[in-house]
Amino acid sequence: MKTSKIIAVGKALAQKTVTNDDLSTLVDTNDQWIKSRTGIEQRRISVDESTTDLAYRASVDALKNGNIDPHTIDMIIVATISPDNFMPSTASMLQYKLGINDRHVMAFDLNAACTGLVYAIQTAHKFIQTDTAKRALVIGAETLSRTLNWEDRSTCVLFGDGAGAVVLESSDKGILADYTNSRGDVDMNLALPALPLKSPFSGENTCLPSWMSMNGAEIFKFATFAVKDSVNEVLKRANLDITDIKYIVPHQANDRIIAKVAKIMNLPKEMFFINLMEHGNTSSASIGIALAEMMEKGLVNPGDKVILTGFGGGLTWGAILHEF
């Protein structure tokens, strides 16, 4: 059966490294407090690079790693919750920066929060399966530092800036199963407000804070459910067993979440690739960055089956089971 496969990966990290000790000069926190609750030791923060800039660097890295001519790309999807503009889309501006404005390219942004790259890969996969696209560039890119209240230690210590990119094309092997799901978060347990309704015709306006907020306890419970559900679902759809999987690449949110999932699923924690200690939570970028680093380390070999799984605001969750 025709499917699509990842043929190249790349990443981009923001310029400035910010340690836990650095953050202790801004808010009431310290290195031990952050590490013991999250596993994070440092994160990368953008100084002057935009989300589009980071997406561009990750894309160039992926294209270089795969020896791919950008003019062969006919679809660009950028997953992000921190775009530079509502319009034009990050994907459209990336098309320009890649020098392929003269090509027939479908380009758009997608918002599924931290599950964004999984949603975007699934979307590109379906377009390729139906011959609507031949070769897709899919990126998760974030400058979350612009969304944070730097006086709120419950959120500002968690997040970082970066981008991860993958290139997909048609193949007879690659994606063996895909799964996404969502549930409306009416309690706003993880939220980032947009522009308020404000016009000469609107009533009294109450502006919400324009930074990210999170109910950590509720998101922890949701995340442990979401990873288990996503992994089990793609295994069922591919008619495979967990013993067939070499690595699970989870969204890099919190070391405690990953440890809890491993315990619940009776899996060795070493089966989960983890790099959040160096980058923090980069939302839709985290899985792509992790996969790129796995490739750099030579951890993934031909024939290996890997599950990419995300969970995030929305609430959204899902997974991709891929044979490399």
C-alpha cells in the first residue's frame, strides 16, 4: 500500500542559552527547584530571530541533510502557536525565504499546539497518499519566549525557542499508522489568548493577559493519558506490538510525565528519547528537534520502527508510527 516516508530531518535552536541559574535572577526559583520538577537544565531563547527565521534554518538543515533541491518541494506546512503574523502565514514567508515563490507550492500554517508536528505530518501524509502533493516540507517552529510572562515562574522556566523540520515523499514503506484526537478544553487548562474583540460596535471589553497560562496538575494527568492512548492506538492500527518499536519520541514537556508514562506502560524509560534537559519545552518544535538529534547520534537505523507522539493545548494528542 502506498504511504509516505520521512527522507530528511533538520533542526534549528535559538541563539541564546538560558540556564536555570540565569532564570533565578528574574523570578523566585533555583536550579534544583526547576530540575526536580521538570528535568530541564537550560533552554534556548531567541534574541532577534523570528519564528520564520528558525523555520528557515531548520528547513535548510533538513534539505542539506537529505541533499534535496528546495525546488522539488510542492507543499509546506508550519505547525506553530507563535507565528510572526496572523497573515501572511509563516509557511508562505518560508516559501519566499527558500526561493521557491516561482513554484507551485501549497503553503499554510497549522495550530495543534504541542501536537502540531504530529498533526502536520499526518496532514502531509494524506496529501501525498492521494497524489495531491509529491514532496512535503513539514516544520514545527516556535518563539515561545514572546508568549511568556517572565514574572511567572510556573511557566517561564518551562519553555524554549526552536524549530524541527522533516521532508516527506511517497514510498512503499515509512508511515505505518497515524492517529490524532482532540477534546475541547473549556476550562482553559493550557491557554494563550489572541486579540480581544474590540470595535466601535462591541460591548465593554475585558482584555485577557496576552501570555501563556497552564494548570500544571490537570495537564500532567491529561499528558499521561494522551501518550499511552496514542501509542496503543498506532500499534493497534499497524497490527504491531510494543516489542516491535525501538524508540518512542515524545513531546518534550516534562521528565516526570515521561517517567510516569513509562511506569504506567511498564516500559523502560530508556525507550523514550529525551532531550528536554537541554532545550526545555519547544511545543510543536520539540519532536522534530528530538528526531534530528537522534539522527545525528546515529540512533535510528534502516528498518527501525519509531513512534512520534505529542500532546498539547486544545486539548490535542496523537502519534505517527514510522519505519525508517
